[in-house]
Amino acid sequence: KPDHARRDHFGLRYAALMLEIVGVAMAGADTERRLLNALSITNISLDFGQSNVALDAWIAPPDYTSLPPVFLSRAEQTGSGDAADENTLIATTTGSTIFAQITAPNLSADRPPTIRIGDEIISFEPADPGQFHLTYTLDLAALQAANPAPSVPDGEPATVADERERVTIGFFNGRRALGAWDLLVTPDRPPSMVLSDRPSVSEELLVEIPYAALDDYGLTSVIGTLTLLAEVEGSKTPPVMEEILGQAPEGQSLGSRLTTTARQDLIAHPWAGLEIAIKLTAQDALGQTASSETETLVLPMRSFTNPVARALVDHRQNLTLRP
């Protein structure tokens, strides 16, 4: 028969019982949950080689959009990850680039980490020892080709959602998932351009062309195309000239919304006094264009009282029409 009193000189068995009673009293209504947690068996990971894996990942939109990068996961110096909310749908434009780096002391170049983009699996490239990096550009057209959308019945317009593509990206080290995010890749739509009124000639003999132009990420140029309407002897096609109405510096834009009136001094133009057709074309950073409707106008010319000057102007027009 066990002799507890002889073995437990200080009565510690009663202290343990008292601690249990105090714990139950303090837990109150939470007693049952705490007891179940204490008695439950938890999974213990023995994969020590992957315990210090750190993931840095972000999405950089194209420079011309002026949009900030979106950070998916920013690893701390300790190796712990500060991941973005994986339950949030992240919108980004086509042409955006995914940059990622995975660091772990026991990573092997023979079994590099991977990224899954839809059904495509891409391996990271080895960098320094224990480091792998990846760069991937999101191409909306390629994503849509890999995941074709259901055809739209004849007579029904495509919705905005039909132009976008939702895709899930996930990072893996072997079979271990390091993070996954849902992306909504949106198109870079072409600009729009309209003449807001008919071109006219001001009192100062300037050609005034009112127009409005829009683009989702900014316009880079606005060009006016002038077409001579008078028949030119010996030419089967009418002469065409271009006038630059707006040109952004390299890497910049004219803005996403333009509502203005271009004023051009064309009084010394070879076609002064002749009727022309005017059409404006707007262009964005991708080279996508949109053109306005065509309007006609007689280019202004100076009135000369000197007969010699008048004769020179007439001679210039004759050379234009009969070169």
C-alpha cells in the first residue's frame, strides 16, 4: 500500500489540488474549452528545414500608370512573414510585374520554390546561397487565352467583367504553401477622342480646334491630321500633313483627361486659303490610339493689298495644286 504521507513530507499533493481548484474557479465558463485544449493532441511539425522560410513578394504596375506597388508578403529580418490579407481581391493592370524572393538556409537548387499562376507552375531562379528569386509579367491576353471565357451570344454586348481576368497566384516550397492571393487583372483600354465643337478661325487668324480626350492612365500625344480636299494634279491620293497639338516628355503624360482648345498658327502654311479636312488622334503609353470625327475648314490666309504679294500667294497655291 503506498505511503503518500511518508513520501510527501511537505504536502505538495494538496497544493497541486488547490491550484487545480483555483484554475477552474478563475476560468469560469471557459473551463471546458481550456480542459479540452490541454488534453488535445496537436500536430508537431518535424520539417525543420522549412521553418525559417521567408517570402518577400510584391506586384509592380507599369511605370507609366504611376500606380504604387502592392506588397503581398514582406518578410521581417527575423524570417517571419507579414503577409497581405489573402482574403482581399487585388486589382492590378495588365503588364504588371510580380517580384518575389524566398530565403531559407536549407533550400536546394535541385528543388526550387515555385509559383502557381492559374494552371501554370513556374520555378524560382537560384540567386545567393539559400535565396531564390522570380520575376513574372502578368499579360491579360495570355491569361485569357489560357482560360477562355464563355462566348457571348450574338447581339449581346460584352460587359466590363468580360474584359478582365481573375487569377489565383500561390507560392510553394515543395508541398508547403507559403501564401496565395486572388488577382483581378484589368486591361489598359484605348483612349477616346472627340471634337467638342467645329474647328474655326479666330479674329487673330488662328485655327481653333476644341476637343476632349480621355485615357485610363494618361495620354502621351495629340496629333492633328490635315488632308487637302482640293484636287492635286497628277496625284491619286490627297496630300496629308500632321500637326502636333500635344506631346508629353518621355516617361510622362499629358494627363488622363483633356478638355481644351488647340490654337494653331497656320497662316504661313502652304495650304493657306484652301479647304482641308481635320481629324485628331490621341495616343497612350502603349501606342493605342483613338481618332475624332472629321471636320472641314478653310485655312486662314493674310489679305494682301500689294499686287506683287498677292501674285506670290496665288503662285504658291498654283504650285500646291499643280506641282
